Amino acid sequence: MTIEATSHEAGEKNRDFEIIVNSRPYTVPSKTVTYDEITKLAFADWHPEDRYKVTYRKAGHGEWKQLARGHSVEVSDGEEFVVERTHRA
């Protein structure tokens, strides 16, 4: 899946980032990824009405944090995401 870049920082405009989503590696072309982008990577049958719990942590260490619907996060190489489908709205 290709993710369109939504935000660029100087010097990182054309840099790809390696992230892990539900134990699978992905390359994203932007330092900033959104909730929707991460959930689409996790579930091929993604639907906008579905609800997901998205947690992440920096490169396999540190505290797990939650990414809320409608928000984004800046990633670094090795960032881990766990996405779980919760229920339909």
C-alpha cells in the first residue's frame, strides 16, 4: 500500500521510514503518519465506519502510547504499531 505524504520536514522530504504494524514491516514515505493510514496498513478490509485501537512505541522500547482517530504521529525507523479492531460505530 502506498501512503501519500501529508507533511514534510526540511531534509526529510524524500526519506522513507521503516515501521512495524502488527508485526509486519512497512515503508512509509513521510515522517508523519495518520491514524487512518496506520489502520489501512493493518487491515486490508478497512472500512471508515470501523473502530480501531492503535497503540505505538518508539523502536521497540519505551512506553506504549495510544493514537486517537483523527490524529497523526511523527515516526522514526523501527516504530512499532499494534492495531486492533474494536467495534462498528
